[in-house]
Amino acid sequence: MSASAPASPPPVRVLLVEDDELMRRSFAVALERYGYRVATAADGLAGLELFRDEGFDLLVLDVMLPGLDGIGLCRRVRETSLVPVLMMSARGDGLDVVAGLEAGADDYVVKPVDTYVLVARIRSLLRRATYAPAPAAAPAADTEPSPSGEDLLVFGDLTIDTGGLEVSVSGHPVALTPTELKLLLEFAAHPGLVLERHTLLRNVWEYGWDGDSRVVDLCVQRLRRKLGRDRIETVRGFGYKLRR
């Protein structure tokens, strides 16, 4: 009797909220060709209702939406969920970018956007959502084994369980989005060392080219609000470092 083939993983569920009908259909068809299951909504309130009624692995939100705009929708989502969020902006002046990232989005693209770029950003976000750090050859000097056998990284009142991917401050759990967690793990892998923005863009956001460093700055700001403002230090003209 032959062994049965392993079950295929369920398709990734994407919620696309875009008010332009032609663009909404075009993006949905393109994403479905790549194997994603796509649900769509034409306005923010309908998108919020869909999000609450069904489970999604990733959200793609246009900024300019009727009723409830994409930034407001992202804020509502972040009240209850750490699901990866990609914002789409038709403006390149930075206003939408900053507002969307401050609302909790993980990344953004500027329309018009090529389908290949959109899929690449989605894949990067999904990799962060399932990220697991590679096991270290030997524990660092400031790590200690946890009761579960995984390593704990301890920086003052900040504790990072790299096996369970859990973070706490003064013993209190801290909820981080996948992007925030991967950024923190990147800092924790190089404590006390200055990491330049372009290095963080490459290692965390997986940009193969010079991306917009505002995504780094605003994600650092979000981390500071959750971990304490003094935990990540700005080194002007260079980047950031995690204080030991």
C-alpha cells in the first residue's frame, strides 16, 4: 500500500480593498494566478466587515477609500489583529506613506504598481509572518536558556524568546506585528552595533534595491512605543542600535 501524498498547505487568503473597480478586478485576477485566494471590497467599511467575518492571512489596502479610508481601516484592524498589512498609495509625496505606516501597516507600494512588484511585497510580508530565526551555533554571551530549552535574549527589562518568538518587557508580554518582530530580532542579533537603514531594508523588508528608509524609521518608532523609548538608540547620520 503506497503512502499517501502529504496534504498541500491551504492557499493564502488575501483581502484586497480597492475602490477602483477595474484596478480591483485586475489585481484580484493577477493574485489568483499566483495561487492566492482573494476576497475584495470596494470601500473601507465593507472591508472591515469582511475582515471581522472571515480569516485572512494578509490585507492589501488602498489609502483613498470611500466611507472609511485605508488608514482608518488599518487602525481598526490593528485594534484586534497583527495580520500583515500592505498599503497602496496613489501619491508619492509621503503623506499617505507616513500616515499608513504610523497606523500600523508593514509596508507600502505606490500606484501604479506592477503586478510582479505587488506579489514580491506580498511574499516578503508572508515570509515575515512565518519567520523563524536560524539556530545559532553557540549562545551569545548575554543569552541564557529558557525552561523550554530555547534561548532567551535579555537586554535589561526586555526579554526575547527566539524559539517561541515572544517578547516581554518587565515580565509583561508585548504584541508585535511580524515586521516589528523581525526588526527587533535583527537588532537583537547585533546588540550594541549600529545597523544602517539600507541594511535593515535589505534584511527585514527584503528590498533588493534602495527602498524608502521611512519604513524603517516609522517601524522603529512603533517599537519604541511598545518597548520603551530608550531601548533603540538613534545614531545620527548612520542608523540605529539596540542598547545592551
